[in-house]
Amino acid sequence: MPNRTPTVLYVDDDPGLTRLVQKAMQRRGFHFFSAGGVGEALTHLQNENIDVAVLDHYMPDGTGLDILAGMGTLENRPGVVYVTGAAETEIAVSAMKSGATDFVPKTGSEQFMELLLVAIDSAVDSVRLTRANERANREAREARERAEMLLGEVNHRVANSLAMVAALVGLQANALEDQEAKRALSETQARIHAVAGVHRHLYTSGDVRTVQIGDYVSSLIGELENSVQAEGQTARIRTDVQSFPVPTEKVASLGVILIELVTNALKYAYEGREPGEIRITMRCQNDSVRLIIEDDGVGWSGVGKPRGTGLGTRIVRAMAHSLSADVTYRNGPGTSVEVTFPLNG
């Protein structure tokens, strides 16, 4: 209730005491409502913006506990000061368990009024703090939701733009007759797809901090298989990838490494022989990711001059450096490349 006069509802079937409380509340500058029973009190609570409700226990149509039970559906629940007889401690405990903010023993002395006014003032302060905190949390939540929505839109547009770039590269490749140039552009297209896939998964995910690597790799390899089949390559790609979240900033580098190593295997592993398998395995254990790409082809140890231009090998090294990854080659039979990097940090 920022910059608003507090409103107090006093529920008691004693009209004399109600008038005394009303005068005290008006001296404090509070808005005041009163009710003589459960039904009237619930009507006020539903229709008025009550900040503090003072509830006597015994009333003609029920008790203050009935009012507390009826307040469960209120959007802005008020603070509650419960009034009981001096010896009715069990009732006071029940009221506190049901959501009362405070309780005051009801006596005929002046001390009762003093205690009641202190309890009301305390309840007003408590409600102010509670509602301010709820308002701040709500505003922070709404701001976060707006930011996530905008970030999702950015990722959507980036993914679409990269897809357009990849399509343009594909059109350029189709317009060429030089097979080496066509192959180079096709590899560039695959690298673009690896980065675009990250953004595509981000705008379809509820968490922009991570990407589920199983879904990402499945989508990435699916696009690569469609591409190589169109080029007439028939090597089979098999994947065994554990599904786990990978921080967003690591996924693009990982995707590019995967594309480069698989593309190299497609190009050179079974050159001049019957096409075989390329196997992709990925696991996460003890906060460390282990990626293995292996084939049954001619084999390469990772030492010496690579086949082709060597661009793919340089790209793998650059991406591995960004991941703080170790890259290990094993030669024969076939080639096995193991990439290990920390999941976090």
C-alpha cells in the first residue's frame, strides 16, 4: 500500500468496543470498516482493499477462525490481529496457525486498547513490507520474462539469418563446376548450420543458459547426412550421445568441432574403399565431456601433413582452444579422435 492510507476492518459484535476502536483508528488517520459477524466481514474483505483485519473470536454466525478460512482465496491477503479471551490460549494458537499475524488477549482494561493499537500498527508495517516485497518480486519476474522473450526473438532472427546465409552459400556452390570449390563451400555451409543450430535450439528452449546436447547433435548430424547423401556419399553415421545440458557459450564451438571431424571422416576415411561407419559417442562424467568420433577407414594419427588444405584441422584446434579441450588421435585400425573438455568453467 505505497502512498496510501491503511484500511482497517474491525470485526466484533460489541458496538461499544467497536466505537472505541474506530475513534482510535481515525485519530491515526486510518480508513475504518466494521462488521458484526462472519458473513459481513467476508463481504468487506472481498469488496474492499483491507490492509489489516482485527477479528474477535466469538460472533453470532461463527468465529474468527471461519473468517480466516474464508480469506484463503483473497489475492491481497490482509494482516490479521486475532482477539481472544485472556485464558483462551489454544484458540490464539489455532488462529496463528491459520495465518493470523498477531493476537491480543481481550480484557476490559485500558491495557487491552493499548495492546490492540500496537498490534494493529505492527500489522500495518508488516503488510507494507510483505506487499512491497511481493511487488518487487513480481516486477523482477515480469522483467525477466520480457528479457527472455526478447532474447528468444533475437535467437530466432539470428537463426533465420544464418539459415539464409547457408542457403546463399549452397546456391553459390551449385553454380560452380569446380568440385574442390563446391566441396569447400559445402563445408562452409555445414559450419554455418552448426552455429545456426545453437540459436534455433535456444529460441525453442525455456532456458537460454544451456542447450540439450542430445537434441542438438541429432539435428546437426541429420542436416549433415542430408547434405552428404545429396552428394552421393554413402558412409553411415551412427550416434550414441547422452542427453545433458551444455552451457550455451560452449555449444557452437563443440558443434563446429563435430562437423569438422565428421566431415573429414566422410571425405578421407573410406576413400578408395567400400564405405563403412562413422561413429559418434558423447558422455558427461564428473563434470567432464568426452566426445569420440571414430571410423574403420585408412587411419590417421593426427601427426604430419593432413589431407586436403588442413583448414579443418586448424579450425578444430581453434575451437578446442576456446573450450580448453584436449584432442587426442588414435590410429589403427581406422581413426579415433577423442575430445575432452570441462563442462563448466
